[in-house]
Amino acid sequence: MIRISTIFIAICMVLIAASLGLILYSVTNLGGYESALVALTALTFLILYNAVSMRLRDRTDVGGQIADLSRGTADLARQVAEFGRRMSAIEARLASSDSSGQDRIHTVMGEIGELGQLVTQLAASVAAHDEMLTAAAGPAPVRPATQSDPEVVAPAAPVAGATSAQVPAPQVAPASADIAAAIKSAIEANRIDLYLQPMVTLPQRKVRFYEAVSRLRDESDNILTAADFIATAESAGLIGQIDYMVMFRCVQVLRRLHVRSKDVGMFCNVSAATLGSTDVFAQCLDFLEANRALAPSLVFEFKHSTFRNLGPKESEHLATLARLGYSFSVDNVTDLRIDGRQLADRGVRYVKIPANLLLDQKQLSSSDIHAADLSDLLGRFGIDLIAEKIEGERAVVDLLDYDVRFGQGFLFSAPRPLRPEGTAPAEKTPKPAAPAASAKPVAAESGRLTGNAALARRAAQS
């Protein structure tokens, strides 16, 4: 089908040739026959020029299309080869699993037989103890002994797999009570220290972020790590006060860092209990709203399980922080089944995955995506992948093949305490009111501030 542009060009050429003939006829002494001949010659020349130019342009377009087609064919061949390699690996894995399946079945059957013999011996031992107790008691009534009676089962030989119900529970309670008391004492005396661990760019290893890690000191200056006190603090309802104090310190440190460089950010860990507490979150929100100028550089970090089990209240609190401009990070990832779109919709901009999990070949069978493609997939939704717990140079080399942009771990630096000039004085660190308190200001005690406005002013001054 002839295009409209071709028809328009043809009409223009005819008009140009006719105009040339009319000009020659009216201006010069040429007759009508000579003028028509000149016009026809001009039209023929224009037609030939247009045909040659269109042929050259079509040849260039066809060449570009052939080049694009060849590149697409090469990409398709590489993808087919990659899929073939993965299929071969899966087939080899299935073949090895089939060969070892029978051995596993025989092993399990043998263990079941041994377990049955142990149960039979245990029943015989209980029956013998029952007869001995009956003969020793004489005519006095004796309560029949059962397997659940600790006085009868205790002398018997221990059985593998015994439950923890036989261990007295009060042995654990004093330790938890001591840790809870140490946490309360540390909060009152402001013995919550802040340690910073850098996150670097790969492969340049330039510090881009710092993660704030909290440590508690008891009255004897013994250091409690987060793994030691987080669970107890959550059960005792003290985690909100710790998160608030750490958040306050992070803002102070971030202000000091921005004096030297605006390109350095801070990761601040927040627990699910703080996110779900209305009273504690309201106090944190007032403080963060007063310091929203630091929102682009302050990232709040939550566990991956927290995002997988968000309730209506937690989702609303996250949306409020996102509207203020704060972004989020996800850590404690245990598998590679990550929904990038859902995380991005909730304001997540960073995902931290352990290096050994990314490099573990066993994850390929249970994951929906190859670990090498995870960084590109998350990048489509504006999420950066951070490899944490890096401890060797070999891991860095392998992670560069996976296009990981950020790294964190003991290879680069362990968490280090703040220098004296980076810490805030004890009397300037506020402590939020208890979660059960009312919305009224709490009386000043041990250096506490009395109101959200005072908290905001003190944070701005520091």
C-alpha cells in the first residue's frame, strides 16, 4: 500500500516541474514545446533522485534491523545455554537424590527398630519397679506407678529425646529476672552504648552507611549484646524505651556526620513491639517529625518476619513514617523468597541478606530466582541489595559476580563504640514514658524531659 508521504512527495515533484516549465515559458523566449520538455526532464531527475535516496535509506534501516536481530539471537542463545546448564544441574541432583533415597529409607527403618527395642526395655523396667514398690509397701495402699511419675522414671536410664518438661523451670527464671533488672538499671542510668558498623560500596569499599548497634552495660560494666537482652526487654515491655534512646542517639550522630559529609547515612534497628505500640510510637513520631530534615539519611531496619506479619496498626505506622520521608531496610532474611514489589510499596529501599545465604547452592532448589539475578530483580523496584556477615575475601569476589553493590561484615570492620566526642552526655539523653502511661507529660526524673516539644528542642540543639 502506497504511503501518504510518497503521494505527497510525488505531487510536490509534479508541481515543481510544472512551475519550472511555466517560468521558462513566460520569462524566456522558449516555446511551449521546449518548456514542457524542460519540465519533463526536471521531473525525471527529481524522480530518480528520490528513488536513489529512498533506496539508500531503506538499506541503512535494514542493516540496523539485521544487527538488532543478530544481537537478540545471541542473547537468546546465551539464555538457552544457561537454562540448559541449570537443567543439567537439576537432573544430576535428582539422580543423586534417587540413589541415596533407598539408603536413607533403610537407615530410618533401622533407627525405628532400635527405638522400638528401647521402648520395650523401658516398659519392662517400669513393670519391674512397680513390682518392687508393691512388695516393699506391704498391705498399705500404693498408687500405681506410671511413666509420668518422676519418682519412678528418675532412677531408670536416660532415654534419648527426653522432653524439657523433666527439667525444673525455675532454673531459667532467675537469669531472666536478673537480665530484666539489669536492663531497667541501664535505662535509668543511661548505660546504653551505641556501636557503629560501616556498610561499604563494592568493590570500592567506600563507607556509605553506618548501622547502629546497641549494647547495655550492667552495674559491673559487663556488656550485654542485643542477642542477650532483646527477648527479655520485649517480654518485660522495655524495648520501646531502648529503641527511643537509640533513635535519639542515631539522630545526634547523624547530625555530627553531616557536618563532614552529607553522603553518609545511618541504619537504626526498630523492633516490632515498638512499631505496634501506640504510645511509644506516638512519642517517636513527634521526635522524628521534628527532625524530618534528616529523613533521606536515616533508615529504619526491621526483621523480615515483621514485614511478613504486619497488622493494620503496624502498616499504618509504617505508612506514616514513609510520608515523612523515611525509608526502611529488611534484615534477618532466612530464605530468598522475597516479594520486591510488596516491599517497595511499603517503603523498603534496602534488603540485607547474609553472604553465605546468597552463595549457598542449596538455596537454588527452594528459591524462585537464582541468587545472581536477585540484585537486578530488586533494583527494578528501587531496592538495593546489601550482603551482610562477610568474613572473607573469597566471598567478596563471588558477590561481585552477583552484582551486589553494598557489603557489611567483620572483613571490613567490627562494630566499634563511638568516640567520646560522638556520644551525648548522660543528662541530655531523654527516656520516653512507659507504654502504659497517659498522654500527659511525665514529671522530670533523673534527667528525663517532660514533653514531646522539649524532646524536639533538645534533639535540635544537640
